[in-house]
Amino acid sequence: MIVSSAYGYDDMEEWYDVAIGNKPGHIYGRNTNPTVNAFEDKIKELEGAQAATSFSTGMAAVSNSIYAFIRPGDRVVSIKDSYGGTHRLFCEFLPNINVDVTLCDTGDHEELEREIARGCKIVYLETPTNPLVKITDIARISKAAKAVGALLIVDNTMATPVLQQPLELGADLSLHSATKYLGGHADALGGAVCGSKELITQIHHYREINGATLAPWDAYLLLRGMKTLNLRVLRQCESAKKMAAYLQTQKMVEAVHYPGLTSHLHHDVAARQMSDFGAMMSFALKGGMESASILLPKLQYANRAANLGAVETTYGPARTTSHVECTVEERKALGVPDGLVRLSVGIEDVEDLIADLDQAFAYLK
């Protein structure tokens, strides 16, 4: 790992050539760093992209990838069920700079296609979504975006490159909160976006001027975590299927949201564009937040925290995790009740996790 805020040169002409991009090298840590570049190269290969750039957080990846291309008077078409921070960006910050944002019902592909056909600069998808794990057909929406010359951006955080390849399905950019599954150990913050060299060059320029730079130490931790990405994700997927099936048997559970269940609205789309169904789900409890406040503290093998994608299983109410930025009214409009529990399945023994839920549900009853 290389940690330095600046890089020295004895040859003044070489220094200048590196600074203006005529020669490879590093000048200043806000622009580039060797360890950060290694992380970018790795995610680029995993996503099958020409290029990648990185960010200090996942939300920096989202916002920079949009702001690099959007201008006042432009239009964005997206879905209602995006991560709370992304939703806030669409509902508050973009309208503040005179950008028109249309949010469609997630999974309503006909509505998405109609709105895209009206013209837009960017189409933004998150699939699976956080926390309702709804699915959008990337290949189908890609055709609609290309027909009007719109840029299709897909948040691939929940699926990871192990399970889903948005660029192969027609997306222009695939982005990640690297804090989640890529790092996998809940000890580093970061974000990344992958795509063509032309698009990534524009985003990198925006990022280096605005300063949302990934720190070298975080890049090192993310690289370390990515060594076990495939092993972790496949194990988590297998456990998630069993836990979703278990939750369906519980009388205190009103609904289980998981694309691996045949009852999921777009199970068929998930089966077509993903190699497996992921390790995140959510479930709604009878009794709402009152029940969640009883159940979650009784769990012995659980982390109650605002994170997901780590080796540890993590539970949390959506109102204090994915959608804490939203008001109660906004959450209700989005179909995110206060009693909705987000569950990120870890790599622990799944029988232990189910037994832990069993004793907590027994107490709740």
C-alpha cells in the first residue's frame, strides 16, 4: 500500500508531462494513487469494463456519476424504490438545479418505457433495490434508453459483479457502494463506477475537481476484501434462500421480500439476468415497529447496524437504515413501513441463524 499526499520529481519536464497526462505517473493524492488505481483495475475487470474510477463513498459514486453529465433543464427518469440517499438526491438536490426528475413505479416496465420515450438525459436503475429487493429488467430498459440517446446507469451494489453484469445487459455505467459486498468486512468506505473509457474519463475529471477521493487505506482494505468476494457471495446466497423460506413460515411475518422466492413479482426477470438471487432481503412484521423493537434485541447472532453486505449477518429497520433520510410520509408512499426489517445475510452457519430467529420469534409471540 502506498500512502502519500504528493509525489516528488527531480526532472521538471517529466513532472509536467505526468501532470498534463502525457506520461503515466502520480502527482497529487486527490487525483490518483497507486493503491487506489489497483482497486479500480480490479473492479474494472470484474465488471468487464474498459475503465473504472473510485470514490470516498457509495453516495459519492452515485452523485458524481449523475452530476458529471447532467445540466439545468435536463431530465432524469428513474424508479421510486432506490436507496434513501439516492431518492433524496432525486427529490431534493437535482430539482434545486432545475433538473426534472420522473420516478416510475419499480417493476412497471411499460411506465418506464413511456417516460423514457418522452426524452431524458439519464435513466437510473437500482436492481435489486434496497431494501424491498425489487427487480428491473436491465436489457429491456437499455433498449428504451438507447432509442432516445439516454445514458443508462445501474447501481449493482446488491447483486455484485459475481451475480450480475449490467454492462453486458446494455447499461452504460455500473456503480457500487464498495463499502458493502466488495469490501465485505464493514471496515472501509468507498464507491466505484465502471464503463467506457470515454465516460469514465469525464466522471474522473468531475471527481478529482470536486474531491470525493477514495483514501489509499480504504482502497487497500477493499482490495483485501475482494479476494474472497466470490466465496462470500455464493455462501451468502445459499443461506439467504433458506432464511427467506424460514421467514415465510412465521405467523408474525406479513411479507418476505426476496427475488429468490417464486412468489416475488419479478422472480423470472431476476432468474434471467442474475446468476443467483443475492443475500439481502426484507420482511414486514405484524405489529410494525413495536414488534421489530421486541424481536431485534432478542437476536443473539445478529448485528443491529446500518450496513449490509458484510461477513456478519446484519438486521435493521428500514426507517433507520436505507431510508433514514426520508420522512415518514415519503416512506409510506414508497411502500416502506416503519416495521420493515432489512436483513443482510452473512457467512455464519445458517442453522445457527435460523435457530436464533426461532427463539426470538418465540419470545415475540
